[in-house]
Amino acid sequence: MFESEQNIYHLLENEFEYILTLKFHLHFVFWQFNFDFQMKYIFATCYLLYLASTLPLHAQTGTDLWVVNTNGKGGNLKLLPETAHSLTDRPEYDNQPSFINDYQLVFSAADENGNHDIIVYNFESDKFTNLSKTSDRSEFSPSITDCGMYIAAVVMEEDKKQRIWLYPTNFEPAELLYDDIEPVGYYDWYDNKAAMFILGEPNKLVYARGRNDLIEIDSVIDRSVKKRPKTSEITYISHPSEGQPGIIKSYDIENGEREVYLEGITGSQDFIWLDKNHLMMAAGNEIFLRKYNSPEWKSLGVIHSDTHENITRMAFSEDLNVLVITMNRK
């Protein structure tokens, strides 16, 4: 499906065992063939791309969405781990949850052929609905736009481009947002414009102030890009050194000021804002909370499961007192 290292980013997340397999193959190649350095590099790159091209067929981790009830708000939020239960239960990929209003959730779901569509779940009716059902493209990272009229998504197009498309909530045909900005990995919104993780060498976090008017925010970044609620700040995690936590940083779109909101959690790439002042992350099956200017993460509890492990992405609804989490199937 993918033809470059950039385009396999979505499918390589959390695939540590597969990466180790690739490293083993490369070490074997170097041992077996006594090429000079340049030839080793060329051969290894080609071999890596060949192996990566087989990834969609067998190596994408099966993930499901789980629901956990909560009590309280902000720093007084309490998790009720005993209420945790699966919202989806399939061997395919159900991931990237995002609330679009006080009772509906969207997420990206793969079918048995590996094609990804946007699914809407209604907590009131307990029903799932396809917002998209496309055989020539895959939709990732759905979220509501600031205006509330569209569900945006990173779309893997038929020609392998990754761009942001807008899907009207009234089910009219989708519209391309930025025709000249790709490949997009992840994004969030401020003032009806997107801050985007652009895949490349290096990766970049940019904000589209206007056509041909991009603000380059940072280039040492991980995949989480989140607007801080009730501010003009775009926040993100800097790419960590091995074995170290990433640093949560912010860039204020209005005044250009930068802030550092201390460390994330070692091994975690994903965070969310509960409100303007409080962040949430997870490690393994444990969920943590802290105030943005506090160095201490407080454990809210552990989700016990015989079938699932390793919480990654999360979405929180204060109206429903519900936390939706993504977990890998064992």
C-alpha cells in the first residue's frame, strides 16, 4: 500500500517488534555482503522499503476502543476502572477516537481488507454509522473542525498522497482542504486553520496561516499535536532521546511565544488536554493526570484486562463523564 518511509508512518506506530525484525534483517545483510559504505546504505534502504511494503498485509496491530466512566473535573477527576468495557471488539484496527459533540464519537476503523473508514458512534442510541465508506482511499485521525460543519481526516489517497480532507456532517461529498500540503501525518485546529505534522526529513510541525504562508513551529516532534483549550497555543511532544520522556511544548499562534510544559511519560507518544490546565497520558494500562505546570504525574488507576494492553490514544467527554481509550489486542 505504501511506497515510501513517510507513508508507512501510521502503520509503524507501536510496532516495536516489527522494527526489531527489520533491524535483524539489516544486520544480516551487512554481515553477508562486504559492500563499501555507500553500497551498504543503498542496499539497506531498498531492502527496508521492500520489507515495509509487506507491512499492511500482516503487521498492523489490532486495536480496540474501550470506555471508562469518570467522576469530577480537572484536577479532581477520578477514574472508575471497574467500569471499563470494550466499545469495539474486532481483530482489525479501531483507533484514533475523538469526540465531535456531547454524545458522538468518531474514529478510524479498518475493514478486513485493510481499508480505513470514518465511523461515528452515538452514545445515546448505541449505534455505529459509517461517515465514509471508500474503497479507493483510507481515512485516519478524524476530528471535528472549528466551525462544526465537517469531520476532517488525513486521507491516504489512491496515488499515495496524504492530505487533509473535509467530510460534511450532512454526508455530502468530501472536499480537499490543502491541495499543496502533504504528506500530512497528524493535525489539530486553531481559528479554522490546521497545525500539521508534515512527514519528511526532518518531520515538521507547521501552521497554515494562509496559502503559501506556513509558520514552521518545530522539527523535533512526535505524533501528538493538540490545541490547548481556550488558548491560541498549539502543543506537542518533542521527539525524545532513547529511554527518556518527550518534553511537552507549546507555540502561541497569536504572539509567537513558546513555552515548555515539562516532561511527558517515558514510552508514551500520546497526550490529551482535559481542560485548559490539566493533561492526561498513559503508560501500559495505567492512566495519569497532572497540571500543566506541575512536574508530578498522578496515577488515576489501572485498566485490568485479560485481552487488551497498552493504552495509547484517548478522548474525554466532560458531558458524558466518559474516557475513551485505545488498547492493543494481546
